[in-house]
Amino acid sequence: MLQATRLAAQELLIEQAWLRVGAEPFERFAAALDAPPHANEQLRRTMAAPRPWKS
């Protein structure tokens, strides 16, 4: 199910936006997406909040 959702989201994004960038800016962008998030107070609160689907 997650795979189908991911594919549908990718298709939607591809249909709505095209962006041309060079190889080096793309590599930096991809690295930023692949990097783990930096811990901060808002992220800690979000991760500690009760999950609606578990109530």
C-alpha cells in the first residue's frame, strides 16, 4: 500500500512540475533529502505526540 501511494505521489509531482538543474546542485539537493533530520525541539515534540491511528 505504501508503494502504491508513493508511486501515485511521484506521478502527481511529475505531472505538475518540471525543474531543470545541473548535476552538482541536484547532488546537493539529493544529499539534503537523504540526510537524517537535524534534531530540534519541534521535531522532538512531533515524534513524542500521540499517534491518532493508535488511539
